[in-house]
Amino acid sequence: MAPLLLVTLPWNMVMVGLEMLGKKPPSPAALERVTQDPTLSERNCVVVFPTNGVGFGHFTRMLALSKYMKKEDPTLEIIFFTTMPTLHLLKPYGIAAHHISGSPYFDEMSTLEWNGLLEEELSICFEAHRPKQFIFDGAFPYRGMLRAIKARPELDKVWMRRGTFRRGKSIPVDSISHFDLIIHPEDSVPLKENEVEHEVMSITCKPITLIEPSEQMSRSQARRRLELPQNAIVVYVQIGAGEINDINSEVRITVDALTKRDEVHVVLGESMLGERFDFDLPRVHILRDFPNSLYYNAFDYSIQAGGYNSFHEVRRYGLPTLFYPNLFTGMDDQLARCKVAVDEGWGIVLETRDEHTIPPAIDELFAYSKRTITSDIESGAVTLAKEMVNRK
């Protein structure tokens, strides 16, 4: 048969070239979907699925857990499957990803249709990587996701959910039973009881933070990168309340009160998920990065909202903070959380914010000694990673 190659090889090369150029339709076999043999064994792989909320909470927890799981088992492959658009943040950690946009991004696509798309793409992800474990981080599981994991009974299915399943809340019907383990990250205040009854094993872990203190930039290095004077008083502000160009907004009143002091520089935290700030104010700088906690050594004080992630980051890194808790979050008691900082002696809580109350609160914040607080709180991801790696 070897002499026939003189004819068949050039001919097949021409046919392949014509297909690549679109001059010839591909064979039906080339269009068939390639599927994995279902008898193949699972690999040392974990697929994690963080949803995207208004911020980075779900994504950060899954990235932190993945980071420590890979430290625990260097041969472990982590695959992100997510609706978060910030996939480039995974590259430094050597993590590959599959992305699916949320249903609101598609024109004229119903929730039912989107769940069908989600089920198909997640099923393909499972076929390609053959994971031994699946970890979901979100408040409410998607129906398409539940169908995809139900089709894989051999898969170890874990749901990380901040807060418990309290009675009277809209818990998706039968969603809990699809999982083998429920993880509830702890808060500064005890988790509320009165959980709905279910038979799935539940555990708790300490609050999860991504960056270790040893990984943060030094004070001088962080200030150089942010173009801050080494001898200035620097305040980090991330409150997300109003537009900076609206002189009556909380953020503008706060910035104006801070910059009335000539020695103060302000660093405004800008979310990578939001629009870019556009303003020109003296001694006000922008930080648009992830995670911003890398730069915390540059700051003497911070003014923050009372969100879960930001609270536990400043708590762990010992940053005296003035909190503006959101009092109208149905599932998140920010006021109770932030009052813990007052009890522990490193925080102030301001419930009513306007041009009369904000300046005195800032004066009170500056009465704190800078960087005298230390914390030995370990990220909950450290011990949780060991348990996840050893489950199978």
C-alpha cells in the first residue's frame, strides 16, 4: 500500500486544505460531537462554580479555596466554570476556566432556555475533565446546574453557601438534596439557628480570605505603585454609595472631609465589575485591581461598607476602619457584623451619613493609633482545603 501514498497523501492534503478555506463542506463525521467514553475513570480534577453577584464574594472564596487545595495537592487540577467575566484573574494561579454569560446578557433568551444552555455547557465541561468533585458557591443553585450534576451520581457535590437555610426564606425546592456536603462560612456574628431540616451533611469554616499577610506588598512598595507619598496619611475608601461627582453623595462628602487635611491622601477602590470613575480631585487616587488587599499595608485607615468580604479582610489585616453599613440588605445583617469591630476596639460604625455626621466620625477614626492592631486569624480556606482534598 505504500506506493499509493504518492497519490492519496497529496489528494487528502488538498481536500483538507479546501475544507479549511471553506471551499469544500466537511464530511458528516467531522461534525459529530466528540464525547468521552463514560467508562473512563475520573481524574484528579475539581470543577468549581462561583456565581457572580454584585461583587467578588463568591469568586474570591472559590479562588482562595482552589489556591490552598493546589498547595495541599500539587497534582490537583482546578477548573473554574463561572458566570464571572474576570477570567484573567485566574492566570497567575494556573487555573483554566469555562465561562457562560448570565441570562440577562442574552437578548430574548428566557430563563428556561438559559438553564438548558447552562446544563449543556456544564455537561460538556464534566465530559472533558472527568472531575472527582464539584463545588458550587452561590445563594441559589441554577436548575440547569442541578440537572447536570444529577446526571453524575459518582461526583462528590459540595455547596458553599454563606448563611444558613432559614425557615421562611425562598430555598429552591429539592436543591439541597442534590449535594453531598454543605459548607457555611462563619461570620463575625454567630450563624442564626432555625435552619430548615435536611439530611445533607453540613460543616462550617472560618471566614475565607484570599491573601496571606506575607503575600501583601510592603508599605513602601505599595505606596510606590500607587504613587503615594511615603510620609502621608493614606485612607482607603470603598463604600459604593453614590457618584463621586455628586457633591451630596456619601462618597463625595467623605472624600471632601478627608482631603480638607493637607496631609491626607485618599485611595478610592474601584470595582473591576463597574464603570470607571471620572473626576479630578486633589490627592485622590484610584485603585482598580484584584485583590485590593494586596495594597493594604499602604493604608493607615479605611472607610468601608459593611459587606462580608471587605469586613473580614480589614479585620484580618488589622486596619482601623469606619464602616457605613447598608441597613437595607434583606439577607445580610451588616449592622450587626460591623458592631463587632466596635466591640473588638478597631472599628467605628456610622448608621446615618450626611455632611453633619461624616466629618466627626472621621475625626474619631483618626484618633485611633495607626496600625497598632494585629490579627492571627487564619483564612478558613486553609483547613477547608485539607478536608476537600481528603474527601475522596
